[in-house]
Amino acid sequence: MENQAVDAMALAGSVGALDFGMLSLFQRADLIVKCVILLLLLASFWCWAIIFEKWIGLRRLNKRSTIFETSFWSGQSLDDLYDRISAQPRDPMSAVFVAAMREWRRSPSKSGIGGATVSLAERIDRVMQITVQREMDRVERYMTFLATTGSTAPFIGLFGTVWGIMNSFQSIAISKNTSLAVVAPGIAEALFATALGLLAAIPAVVAYNKLSRDLDRYAGRLDNFAGEFAAILSREMEGET
């Protein structure tokens, strides 16, 4: 009994002497596990940068779109509004308006009968839809990285976990010692990789779902504006026929 107590105390002392801080775990880790840890840290940092950029960018876009809509529905001349913002549209909604007005002005004659009027309306509608798609592609840039990180980071962390546990078993085989002091470092490194994988994946998934809903809502706002503006121009063309 006394020998067992002494062995338990020695084992506890040897395990307690190890430093299980994050930096120490990284320094003791195998090269493969170090690469996994660095990859997950970089992915987590880049995800947070994307999250903040999209969050701030969406707030700015909605604010600018609200300002533009206020000017658009204020009753001022659409030509004056176009002349004022055509050089540099500040948001996607302004870009849609500028693209439609540019196509409207390029038409040699806005009046016509039957096919000519329909052709102009179709061109304007097509230009607006292309502009909406192009602007949304620009706004949604880097969103795929969030989705990819959210789906793959846990598996990358799991790979680091499996590799760390393999190293632990190799240490047991080499030393022929199954004590906790031999196994603990490798298991700790493995669990650290798993934790980093979850740390990168969870915020990425939550942010992707939230930002996707906000982007869909903004895309619907652009589509609604494009439809309303197309209706206004259609009435203008019908009034000139």
C-alpha cells in the first residue's frame, strides 16, 4: 500500500510538473500538429476579419441605400439625380439606378410602337438584373470561406487529434510505460487541436447563417427597387407612345 501511494504521488508530481499552457502545448507538439494548429488559428483570424467586414459593410450599404431611396422618392427629376450620382454610385442600389438610366438615355428614341418599346423595356430590365447580380457577387465575396471553414475546421482539428493520439501510443510503445506522464502531453496536444477546430468552426457557421439572411434580405431590397423602377420607366414609355 505504501509503495502504491508513493507511486501515485510520484505520478501526480510528474504530470503536474508539465506545463499545459497553450504556448507550451504548441511548442511540444509534433510538426504535423503544429501545422494543423497554425492553419486553424489563421482560419479563425480570417473568419473574424470577414465577419466584422461584412457586418460593418452591410450596415453601411443599408444606410446608403436608405439615403438614395429618400432622394429617389422625393419627387426630384430622375435626370437630375442621375447627373448627380452617375459618376460614382455609392451603393448597389445607386448602381442599379445608374445602369438603367444609362440604358434609357442611350436609346435613340424612347417612343415607339409595339416591339420598339418592348425591346427597350427588356434591355433596361436585363441591365438592372445583371447589375444586381454583379453587385451582390461583390458584396458576397469571401462568404464561401466562412462556409468552408465552418464545414471543414472540425475535421482538420480531428485530424490533429488523431495524429496526437498516434504519437501518444508511439511514446507508450517506445518507453514501454503506460503511465499518465507519458500519455498526457500527446493527448493534451490532440485535444488542443480539436478545441481550435471548434473555435474556428462555430463562429464561422453562426456568422454565415446570420450574414446569409441579411444578404438575402438586401438582395430582395434591390430586386424590389429594380421592379419598381422598371414599372416607372414602363409608364414613361407608354406615356410617350
